[in-house]
Amino acid sequence: MPHFRHWLLAIVLGMVSAAACAASLPPIQPVAHVDLSRFMGKWYLIATIPTRYGKNAYNAVETYTLQQDGNIHTTFSFHDGAFDGPYKHIHSTGYVRSGTGNAVWGVALFWPFKLQYIVAYLAPDYSQMIVARDKRDYVWVFARTPRISAQDYAALSARVQALGYPLAKLREVPQRWPAGSSGN
């Protein structure tokens, strides 16, 4: 149990520190509307300013499943440290905030905390997206395919920078899948 308390304290201190640094930046503007049924399914993590848990992720995938109560079951899975590293996954629940066009969620990893989740960019065809936070501590760039063109990567990176994130912290997530594979 002492490790859990240290981990929890580190998260809380990090959140307070990040909030102080982000206080001078305007809030992230979410997209106007997210069609949750189109949004559900598998998203490959292309790049991130990661949480501590996913900082060495390979073949990272986030999967969303709409539940009958309107909440979203999420599973983040990846190999840790290498393509053949230990397989890890995190389950959480997304709670859509009313009045946000389904673009702002609170994601509960463990009680009582809900982390802010803002869909800051969503391609019209739902092929790419950016999830951000007002604190500018973490960001996730996703696509429906494990690889995107260099041009798309540059455009998404520019969007991340325009949101107020330092590009030097953005980590491209290695993705390598066998031909014909659709991931984990």
C-alpha cells in the first residue's frame, strides 16, 4: 500500500504543478460535436506527451465501447518498452459531460479522480483525432490506422503545438503490425 500512496501523491502534486503552469493559457476549445457511435472502436496512438504509465508504449491502442448507460468503456493496451515487451492494459470509464457536444469527458481511472479528456481535433471522416487537457500536461494523437503519412503527422503536430504544447515533449509511438493484422 505505501507504493500506492506515493504514486497517488505524485499524481496529485503533478496535477497541482501543471495547473499552475497552465494557468496563463486559455482553455482548450473542444470540437463542436462528437458522434459517439462513429467515434467508438479502435484508435492507434500515433504520438503523445504521455502519462507515466504509457511513456514507453509500443503498439499502443485505445478502444472505446459505448455502454447502455451512455458512458464509455475504454481500454488502453500496449507493449511496454519494446514491440515484444510485456503486454499491459488499463481499463477506465469515460463520462461525457453534458452540454459539450460529447467532446469533453471525465475519465475515471480510479476513484475519486476523473481526468479531463477534451477532443480538441477530430477529422471530418473520424480518421484522426487529438485528445488534450487544459493543463497541457498530456496529449494524445490518434488515428484509425497504425501509420499515417509524414504530411499528416506534421499537420497533427502543428495542431498540438497550436494548442500550447511543447513539441519537444511529443513522442512518436512506435507501431509495427504484421501484414493483415488489425492490432491487439
